[in-house]
Amino acid sequence: MKRLLLLFFTLLLLNCTKNPERYITFLDGYWEISEVILPDGTKKIYDFNNTVDYIKITDSLTGFRKKLKPTLTGGFQTSNDGEELKLKIENDSLNVYYNTPFAQWKETILSATENELLVINKAKVRYLYKRYQPIDFSNDQTQQ
């Protein structure tokens, strides 16, 4: 019985330990902002976005982020502009360092799952992203 309790508490402790490295596997893909939380707690909800962030991470923990505009045909419009990024685990946090010809900045991933991404920037503004789901016009149920 003591061994079982020890095993239970060990597993519980390991599950509660912060491991920001696990967030990396969820970053690749298409994301859209669902809400922004300002430092004073004020929230801005985004019911519709005309742009989507595409994030691509390589094995070397580098990659890029691009802004895309979804089209009605299911594709995207894009430009050649993008932001280079580098991931670093520092002080039990996953930080994203962005670099463009015009600016450099850092954001911290607070949490990441298959469907949600929570990021905070230097100004303490939190961005909650949801996994982008294209609108499916093929199942239109309108009567003719």
C-alpha cells in the first residue's frame, strides 16, 4: 500500500511540474486570435479575423510566422513578408524571439494545446489564439 501511495504522489508531482518544452509540438499550423486580454483585465473578443497566423517550427527550434488572408475558395493570400523566430527555454518558460529587418521582440508561450495557444508580450498583453478552422461552404443547407 505504501508503494502504491508513493507511486501515486510521484506521478502527481511529475504531472504538476512545469515543462514548457511540451508546448513546442503544438505550435506548427494556422492560428487566429480569439481574444486579447490587456494588463488591466479588459478583454477584446474577436468573433471574426481577416488574417490568420501561420507558424512553422523546424527541428532546430527556429522557424517563421506569416500573416495569411483566407480566401473563399479555401486557400490563402500572402506576401513574402514574414517574421523569423527562434524558440528558447529559459527559466521554465518557452520564449519566442522574433526578428525582422525592422524590429526584434520576445513573446512567452504561457500554454499551448492542440486547439489553443496563449501568449504574453513585454507589455503584459495576453493573446489567446484558437486553431484556425476554415469555413466550409460545401455543406450549405439553404433551400432553393
